[in-house]
Amino acid sequence: MADPEQNTDDKRGTDNNVDEDYKVIDSPLSSKMRRDGIDIDVQIYRGEDEEGWILEVIDGAGTSIVWEDHFATDQAALDELKRDIAANGMKQFNPHLQKRSDQ
């Protein structure tokens, strides 16, 4: 995974410093994904005036994981997620397994 940052804040909605007129373009490639019994919400988006696409995955506990790198296309972002899942599996997005491995 390309150095994602984990947080529980929704980057897109509740920050008081966000301009309400700022337009976010959601990719049609955004979707919910279920594999190996683990559900994630895949969000791919960019600002209207931004060049790069942002990849964000929200796990079953509502934790947001945002990749630091921006992607040239929404398809490139989705491809990166698929490569990451192929290499590391879906367990990385299971909050119950993460808690056990931290102990």
C-alpha cells in the first residue's frame, strides 16, 4: 500500500474550514467491495480544480484510510487498490483482526 493514512474523520464533509461551494467529483469507479467476508467502501474522488484522484477506503468500523499519493486517473487509483489487495489481502481492512494483531 502506498503509505495510506488512517483516521476516523471524513475528509470530505465535516471540516469547518471546507468551502461549502467546493465541488468534489466522485468517480463512477467508487463502490462497495466484499471479499473474503470483509466489506469496504471504496471512494475515488477529486476536487473540481484538482488534477489527481484521491483513493480512500472506509473499513467496517468506519475508519478512513486515505492514500497519500494522488493518481493520474480514477482507474489508476482502483488498480492500485487491487494490487494492494492482491499483495496484502483484505484482512488489512478488517478492524477486528487489526485489534488482535496490535495486542
